[in-house]
Amino acid sequence: MSDAVVVMVALAAGTYTLKAFAPLVLSNKRVLPDWIKRFAMLLPTPLLAALVITSTITSDDQIIFDARIVGVVAAMVALAKRVPFVLVIVIAAAATALWRLIAGL
Amino acid sequence: MSELETLRRKIRMQAISISLAITPFGVAFGALCTEAGLGTWEALGFSSLVFAGSSQFAAITVLAEGGTIMAAVIAGLLLNLRSLAFGVAMAPSLQGSLLWRAITSQLMIDEATAVGSSQESHSLRRYGYIWAGLSVFVLWNLMTWVGVTLLSGTGTLIEDLGIDATIPAAFLGLAWPKLSSKEHQVIAGVGAVVAFLLVPFVPPGIPVIAAAAAVLLLRPWGKRGSHE
């Protein structure tokens, strides 16, 4: 087996364990403590907020402040103006591409 | 059209837009695999069996740079620790038989969790999770294959078209409706600040976990009377 296949099998097993742990262990226990349910309800908000930050300022494990910030700000303005989701994505890409073209960042 | 169908249609649109946003990265992953000397089936094995974009990139990059098998696996797993937190968030909405939970768990990725967890009811959360998870799965593997087949040569296309900004924009768009409540504004702010401060100092993937942990420390559920 090549190194890549060994890594693939080990990583697949590891990631699946992480993915499936909560659904397999917690899912059908309908009498979860209240605080866990409440935590699970709130969890998506900080997770999404953190993902916005990390996907805006990192690239290949490096911190890079670039035109993506312009795209995210444009998306924020679009969202505030209640633009549909698909358009928000297009606007973010367009603003970023335009900024790169003009400012070369 | 019933109100439920309108909602579902909106969710399907979210799922399809977010999976279209990741397609260039699938091509990039395929190209990276080719550069690292992997064959088509190995690349597709990563995209279907591992199915965790950032982990796949990390592991293959480590291998390509001459790292050990162990280093590649650890890099990949660290990036994927956050799916443990995603699982906690999604578990209440994914109830069903053991087999159903075992299969749907493979879709526990950022996009599926983002689309799923931003819906109002458990059934809509499940609907969004499955739709986003499956559409990303299909497109991600298809694009990996395209990347391997076309070799590399995507060059700076992702940057030139601003496609790298569509991922944060998508996450922002999914978080947006939640931000109408004061409580969610606070925890979103805390999460964002924690992630921002940690990014320079810890391995990738950890800031997202820390952001979730910070909310655990705030214990906002202790305050009665706050709405959900």
C-alpha cells in the first residue's frame, strides 16, 4: 500500500469517528440534560462566526489579509439589504475579483 | 405553494449555492493530488471516504512536502476536530435508526452543518443538512475527478474570480438570520473575536473549536427567560 492509501484509511477512520460520535452516542437519548440541548441550539452561531473569520483571513495555513475582506463586507451590505442568498455569494465573488483587478491585492 | 414547500425550496437553494461555491476547491484538491503523485482512485478515495475538505488539503500538503504518514494524519485530524462540535449541534435533529445515523454522519461537514443548523425546526434542520451534505458530496467528488483529470493548471483562477471569498460570504449569510437576537449577537461576537485572536497562534481548525468552547464558558443557558 502506498503512503497515501495508509493516510487515507487512517484519516477516514479518524474523521468518521469525530463526525459520528455525537449522532451515534447522543442522538436518541431524548432526555438529554437541558443545558446540552440549549448549548446545541446556540452552538451554530459561534461556529459560523468563527468560520467566517477563519475563512476570510487564512490561506494555506497562513494569515493573509486580502481582497476577501472586501468581498465579505460587500456580502454584509447585501445581507443587510435583504438580497437573496445566491446573489450574496455572487456579489462577494464579484467585489473580491473587482478589488483584485483594480488594487491588485 | 404551501409555506413548508416555500421554506424547503429556500433551503434547497441555500444547499445548492453553497455546494457550487466549493466546486473550485474540489478541482484544486484533485490538482494537488496529482502533484503529490496520487492516482485518480486515491484522490477520489480521499474525497469520498475522508470527505472533509480542509483535512484532505492538510494531509496531502504534508505528504507532498515530504512529511511522515503520522504527521499527515494528525494534521488532517486536528482540522477536523470541529466536526465533533458540529455533531453535538446536529445530533438532536438527526434522530433515527442506528444505520440512518451512521450513514448521515458521514455528511458532517461545515456546509451541511451550516445549512442544517440555521433552520428553525428539527425536520427542516435535517432537510437542510441532508440536502447540503449530499450536494456537496456529489459535486466535491465530481470536481476532484475533474481536477485529477485536468491535472493542475487551475493557477490563480480561484483568486482571479474572487471565488475564495464566497466561502466566508456563505457562512455569513447562514449566520445572518440568527443575528436578530441580542443573545446571538453577543455569542457571535465572542466567537468571532476568539477565532480572530487565536488564528495566528494555534493549528488550523482549533480557533473554531475554541470559539464554541468560549460560549460554553459564558454559560448563556443559565440565564432564564432569554429566548431562542
